[in-house]
Amino acid sequence: MTKYNETELQELRDFFAGDKFAEMTGCFIKEAGDGYSICTMEVTDMHRNAFGGIMGGAMMTLADYAAAVISNRPGKYTTANSMNTTFVGNSKDGLMIAEAKLIRDGRSTNYIEVKITDSTGKPLAFVTSLGFHLTK
């Protein structure tokens, strides 16, 4: 997997600046390359449930964003067809990290696996994403 250089990474960040929900929730592209992405989300009170844990929806938002970073470029658009999430832990930590990896990229669909951890490496969720390639 080839890592994008700083110019390519900034072009990707500029492209995803149009994703206002991801921006509002604090999603950030830390690293990306051909077939992978590492995205983060700073966890604030907005992301926490009544028990102080991280909301499952916040984890899924970060996973969806990390998968989208792999799947979408100007001229290449993919929408999530289905996402399956297994929550395996929670954290009081202030940072979530999503590591997404493209497993298969076919003519009309792709399949991506995402692992969500906190900053200590504690697993929080595992997500699979089936994407459908759109023609514009």
C-alpha cells in the first residue's frame, strides 16, 4: 500500500472538507494511501452517552468517514450499501482512531474493513462496509 505524499493528502482533505457532518463531528484524515486510511476523531462531551462512554453512532460516523476516504475521489464516487458494526469496548479516552483497509474493489462494489481503537490501542469496534460505486 502506497502512502500519499503531503500534497496528495492535502488534496484529499480539501475534497472531504465538503463533508460538513464529518467536519462538525471532528473527523480528520491523519494518513491515507492506495487502499487504506487512518482517520481520527477528538472525543468531546458531544460524543458521549449518559454513562460517559462514547456513543456507538460516533464510532460508526468515524468508520463511515474512514471508508469514504478510501472509496471517493473527484470523479469516483461510492456510497455505503451496508455497514455492519461489532462494538467490543468503550473508552473514557479523548481520541478515537479508525484504521480502514480496502479488501476488495470490484467493478460495481467494494469491501472495506475498519478497526476503531482509542489512543492506547484498545479496540472499540470492528466495522465492515460494502460500498456501491456510482456513475455520475
